[in-house]
Amino acid sequence: MPSRRTFLQTAAAAAAAPSVLLQAQRPSRPSSESSAALPPAIAALTNRRAEATPISLAEREQRLERARTLLRQNKIGALVITTGSSLTYFTGLRWGQSERFFAWVLPATGAPFVVCPVFEEGRVRERMEAKPATLPSASTTKVYTWNEDEDPYALLAKALKEAGLSSGKIGVEERTQFVFADGIAHASPALTAVSAIPVTMGCRAIKTAAELALMQLANNITLSVYEAAYKSAKPGMTTREFTDLVDAAYARSGVPGVVSCQVDQYSALPHGSLQPQVIRENEIILIDDGCTVEGYQSDISRTFVLGKASDKQKKVFDIVHKAQAAALAAARPGIPCHAIDDAARSVVTAAGFGPDYKTFSHRLGHGIGMDGHEWPYLVRGNNLPLAAGMTFSDEPGIYLTGEFGVRLEDDWYVTESGGKMFTPQSPSLEDPFAKA
């Protein structure tokens, strides 16, 4: 599903000219595109897909055991997942959203099973038998099928009963579309549908070394792509032309990625504007978003100028930079999530850009992993304690309506001793990718 930022980027392109919509929908340039046609900084990028080590079958088996433990702790009889990132997380399956009910179900005790349309059984079994194997417990996974004129939710209730679950609570993955969640809820009068967040978040919020390695690679690639596009940018270029440079850079790097680009007054809108824009010398440019490596996301923002920054621009940048550093410095296991937001917001307020959400108008950060935004969230009121292995964005901003906005965003993770960035902080508006 496209993010709000991606939607705004595409919509802005459509507003600029009717022909641009088709251009915006085109696939990314192949990585084999002639480097002679590209700016030198982008042509110098190389395909990095081979650096990614996929999540192993053994790790997915461990995820199932963790989920079963959490199901039992929360007195939930089974976890029901239809499609989306949680399905891929547990099974390795990538299954498109449809109006037809498809579900992978993990009982707290016993083997998982699948409920799917009868004509999809062959495709399911093909994935189950794929080499190398990605689906945990494939040899013991039973497939229940339903015809077009049958009730798939009655079949789900039958399958649950055969798994020993005729009453009690069934956990529904929180991003399940309403028609499926409603059908699950009414599958049996003796079964109660509840949120599966304690299970899905309980598993996915704590990243393993293998997950952190994929996220590190995604962040490294995004930063290198941003730097190459920055070095290739020129005043007079449209924001669409700038995002084309990023598209080409991701294609050279061998991974899918997106970017939004906002200039001057439009950078004061945290998720951008529909208006076509032109990059001009000495004006603020704010870029945002990231890429995906083996299903794992990056999310980085950089704010810079081409030319000389004004004193006011530099002042705002320096405050945001200090706020980002303060948030990271506050992090350690056991600290509540809200304390990280508090640390950054206090810097902004003390500098005269408060109070509260006056100019820093959004939370400090979000969890990140297989989804660009996932739990937990670094926001006032969230008392959930940090734990080693959690991953977040750190993205304070100051947005001055009608003038400009500055946001600095890097992803980071919690270690036993504190917080650690995947990427270094941007040092300045005029040299945003300078090495320390």
C-alpha cells in the first residue's frame, strides 16, 4: 500500500501535467541502464542486492514458537492473519489483497493451517514446497479450501474446531480488512475475536541480528542514493526531476525505493504538497522516505540547500540537530517511549519554538521494520518501556508556515547500553553528507 508521502508525490506529478501521471506510474529504470546517460555520482552506484542475507527458515520457526508463547500468555487460542507484512514475517508468503478470504492460522498448540479458495490450493502448495523452503512447519500445515458458493468463515470455524478450538479467544491481526475481521468475529458464537497486537507486536517489535543487518543495509543504500542525487541536483530542476534522479539511483543499487521532495514553503508541510515545485538556489529542500531490502524498510529525511543557507535557516537546522541528538541520548532499555519524544521536544521548546506541537507538529518517531510505520511509537503518553532490539525513526522537525521546514530523520535501534543510529546525523544544510 502506498504511503501518504508516496501518494502526495504521485498526485503532485499528476497535477503538474496530465502526461506526467503515466511517467509516475512507470516501473523503475533497470539497473542495467547505460551509466553514460546518468550523472557521474549516480552512475558510480552499484547493485547491492547480493549483500542481503534473507531471513532463514530456522528464524521463522523461532518466530512461530515465540508467537505460541505469547498466545498462551495472553490466553488467545490462535492467531489469524490474512495478508500483509505479518503474513510474510511469519511464513515468507507474499499474498496479494483480495475480496476472497485467505488466512494463515497459528493455533497456540498444534500445527498451523491455511484457509483459501479451492482454485488457489495449487498456488499455496507450490509456495509450501518451494526450494529453498521459506514456510515454517510446511510439512504439517493443512490446507482447507472453499468453493465460491461456500462460507469461508464456517470453514475457518470447522478448522479451528479440528485444531481443538471450539470456544475462547481468537487473535485477529490488526491490519485485517473489516470484511474479513467481521467474518472471523462471526465465524462461531462460541469464539471471540480479539486484537492480536500483543502477539504480532510482541514478536515483530524486537528485531534479531539478521533483521538489524537487513535494516542496516537498507539505510546504507538510502543514504548513498540521497548523497548521489544531492551531488547531481542543480538549481532550476523541478522536484519531479530530482525524484527521477533518486529513482535512477535506486535502480542502480538494485532495490525498490521512493522519495518525496519539497522546496521552501512546501517543506513546512511535514508530508508535502500537491503543488509542482522548482528547486532554487539558497532555498530549503527537504527529502524523505527510503527503500526495501528483503522486506525491511529504511526511512530517512535530509534537509539542505544548494548554495548558501541564511542565518535563520542555519539556526532552525541547529535546533533540530540538537533535538535529534537529545532523543538518541535519552534512549536505553526500560525508559518509556514518551521520554524520547520529551527529550527532543524540550530542546525545541527551550529554543523558543514551542510550546508542545506549535512548530514541532508531530511525534518524535515511529517503529520501523517490515512496515515503514509500525509499533511502538515515540509519542507523549506512550508508557511502553524500550527494550533492546526495538527499532525506530528519530525525526524531530520545525515547520514555519509560509517560510520553510527542517526535518532530520535517521533510523536507530535500542542496544543494552543505549540507542545506536544506523546512519550518521547530517552535519549541516550546506554539506548534508559530510563525513565526520
